[in-house]
Amino acid sequence: MNKIKNSVHFEDLGLIDYKKAWDYQQELNKKLIERKRSYEKEHGSLENYVGQHYLLICEHPPVFTLGKSGSASHLLLNETGLEKENISYYKINRGGDITYHGPGQLVVYPIFDLECFFRDVHKYVRSLEEVVIRTIKEYNLEGIRESGYTGVWLEKGENSEKHKICAIGVHLSRWVSLHGLAFNVNTQLEHFQHIIPCGIVDNNRMVTSLSKELGKKQEMELVKLKIKAHFATIFGFDYA
């Protein structure tokens, strides 16, 4: 495949229903796969193929999502409880277990054709983590990776507690990505009490947010700009 620098279309979807955003991701994912298949059928290979890529950012109304490798028992509310709390619930096709999305959490969905970047799932997940690590470093927070887990963590206290500030779950189809990262900026963390986040049963591993760590609500638009810039640097692309 060619070495032309990738160009990425950026879209800020604002506050959007989870199912609507999921449907849109899948629409783009299928479009990119079909585009690549058509090129390969016509040319016999992907040499000189120039891919299309999208970076979507948004926030969601309160929702729990369960990944394909997760356990439904990690949702601690029944249907009545979900209705009472006004929280939606979806079983989806990303990796990982259960997590929460809601207002104040910045969710980023890269719809990238990774064959145009690199064919390495591990590197892709590490790159998503690096975006958040570099972003929170601008707020004087040291993000770390935790062996055996995905996401970005902060090490806290004398007992070496790990507080998760960003969850990551992805899905690939013919190297075109779906889902992505959920970065707690001004997230209402009490909603995490209704689940076992990411299926991790460990009192030394908790959930935190940028606003909690810094002691005040953060300007979301500024965080978006930082995330957007670090994506371009780490993945080496330009915005269309």
C-alpha cells in the first residue's frame, strides 16, 4: 500500500444518542470496507490505494454498554432500575466488558482503515492510550498503562491505588476500526456505582475524571482541541 500521508475527516457530533452514533459508525465502517473492496477488485491489489478515515467525537446521554467479552452480571441494575435512573443499556460488538457513557465524558470514535496506518491491533490500542496520556500531561497529570488492562490510569495514594480516567474498547472489520475511547472529563462518576466497571472487581482500582483530579470543572472545548491535535501527531495524519 502507498505511503501517502493519511487525511482524516473530523466531525463533532455533540450530545448524541448512543444508538444513533453507533449506527453512524457502522455506516461509515461499511462504506470504507466496500470502498476498499471495490478498489482491490478493480486493480487486483491495494497498491496505491488511498483510504478514507473519520474521527468522530461526541458525548452521550447516560448509557451502559456491554462488550462482547463482558458479563451481563456486571450490570447491577435490573430493567426497573435502569428506567428509574433513566439510563439506556446496549450489548455491542466492541471488545471489553461493561462501561458507562454520559454527559461530561468525551467519547472518541476513530473510523480508521488501519491498513493505511499499520496492521497491528496492539499498537492501535497503545496509540489510543497515548493520545490521552499526552492530553492529561498538559494538565500535569501522569497517565500510566496498567499491565493486563486497557485504558489510561492514574496511580494514587500510599497503597498504589489505580484510578481509571479513560476506557478503551475497539472492534475491527477488515482492518477498519469501530468504537474507541471514553475519556472522563466532567463525568458524573456516581453512575459507575451501578456497574462493575470493565468487569474489574478490585477495591484498589477505581474510576476518576479530569475534573475530580483538578478540583474543578474543565472546559470541554479545550480538551477536544488537545485530543484532536494529539491524534494527528500520534497517528501522523492531516485533517481534511
